[in-house]
Amino acid sequence: MADLSTCPPLTRDSVVQALDLIKPLIHKTPAAKPVLRLWFKCENFQRVGAFKARGAFHAIERLKLEPGWLENGGREKGVATHSSGNHAQALALAAKENGIPAHIVMPSITIPSKVAATKGYGANVIFSTLTDRLTVAEKLVAETGARLVPPYDHPDIILGQGTMGIELQEQVTGLDAIIAPCSGGGMLSGIALSCEGTGIKVFGGEPEFEGADDAKRGMETGQRITYVNSTSIADGLRSYLGVHPWSVLYERKLVHGMYAVTEEQIKSAMKLILERMKLVVEPSAAVPLAVVLYDEDFRNMVEQQAGEEGWDLGIILSGGNVSTDGLATLFAN
């Protein structure tokens, strides 16, 4: 080593001189630019802990604008729906804040914390099987005179959910693409509408377990699938794609790809969000990140389409309604 007494001072100029000295002897290594720059839309911080508040409040506000609805008994008869949890809580809260009764049909396998939260907002909860929930809800509407507010298959719900897409475009300049979870398709179709004509690509993610990837399979065959009976850990993504979302996503070609991931991939993405980002999300919310991390088809597509500039990709974290017991059970193994 050189004598300390002859060493240059520890300054930036000395580092520049050191580079000049060794430049002919070393490689100038590349500064790699990421193909994806990720922007997380944190709907786990939304009211009721999930994006569903957007559609529920929009639906109630639209009902209030309907001539004669309130005056002709709407306020007394209330609203009704069927939901595995987040739409149930959202509609219950929206109804409560407007002094309107809410009747909610929930599958008997619904996570207890979501049932408790729905009841906590003052809703009348009725249980059903997963496959009979719509039939039970329609019977409830006939008995009570309540107005049915579907969890996803209605324009008012779709437009309400799509507001997060408008917000994200305002928050991220130069957004190139968005990926969101897909179940009944209300959120994904709403986001697709919010991006129509902007050049922003829209993708959907689903669990593949027990056929929960109905949107992906349906779009591959050109036929909407109307039956799903999955017990995926992504409990908010167990429904099949609705008629109105299908028309937006498939018939109008406003979604640019559907991808499906395994249960283990969902858990791995959820673990990453919890441990690295310090955010509490439910399994359904982790599905888009799981696609980005683990789906080879998605990764290859991005590599081909994003080019040297890469993409600014919005990832929808759709909700955070998971209990501590649920987390413990999920990661017990």
C-alpha cells in the first residue's frame, strides 16, 4: 500500500482522480434500468378497508337521485345484496349513513371477521350456501321490497369502482399499465373504462385454484363461465364474471390480458407485502403482485412490450380485511 503520508485527501475530487487512474484497467459496468416501476394503489386504506366502498356509495347516491325512490318507501324498505364480505360491509355502511336498512346475504363459509364487521354496521345478515346466495337474495328482495344492489354486475357499481382508476391516473404521471384482481369483474371493468382511450393497458389477475380463474378461461374460449365453486384463500375472488363486466372486458376488448396464480404464489406475494412494505392486505389483494412476480407469461409479455423505457405499472391492493387469526392460520405452515 502507498505511504499514508502520500495518499490524496478523502474528497470527491480524489475519487475522480482515482477513476482516471484505473479507467483503462476496469470495465464500466452498465446502470440497469428496471423494466417495471411499481405504483401501489392502497385500497386497503379505503373506508371499510376495501375498494368496495366506492361502488356501494355510488349506488346509494344514484338511488337517492332516482325520482320518487325515497318518497315511495325506499328509505324504509332499504337495500339488499349478496356478498362474501367487502361489498357487504360497504353497502351496510353506506346504508347506515343514509338511514336506510341493509339486508345482506352472506355465504356460510364467509370469514367471521367480515361477518362481524357487516353486522357492526347495522346490517341484517342472512346466511346461504355459496351457490344459492343470489336465489336467497332475490327471495329476500321479494319479501322486504328492498332494492337489490349487486356486488359487481351493475353499471352503478362498475362506475363507482372505476373511480380508483381515474385517481391513479391523476396520482401517477405517465402511467403505462394497471393490473387488478378479478372476481365478478366490477372493479376490473371499471378500471378498464377509466383507461379507455388513454393508451393505458389493463390486466387482470385471478386465483387458479378449483377453477376460480373463470375470466381467463372464458376469454380464451369466448364463452362467459357462469359457475364457480372455489375455496381459494383469495376469498374475495370466488365469484364468476358478471354480464356487464364481460361486455366491457371481452366484447369491447378493454382488458389486455388475464393471468392466474397458485395459492402458494398468492401467499408468497402477501408475505412480501406484509414483511417488506409493512402493509396488511387480504389474500385477494396480493393476487396482482403474485402475477407480476411469478407468472412467466406476464413477465415475457412485459419484456416484449415495455421496451427499453420500461413501464410504470399500477398495482391495485384491493383491500385489507383479514383478521389476525386468519393471518396466523394462513401462514401456520
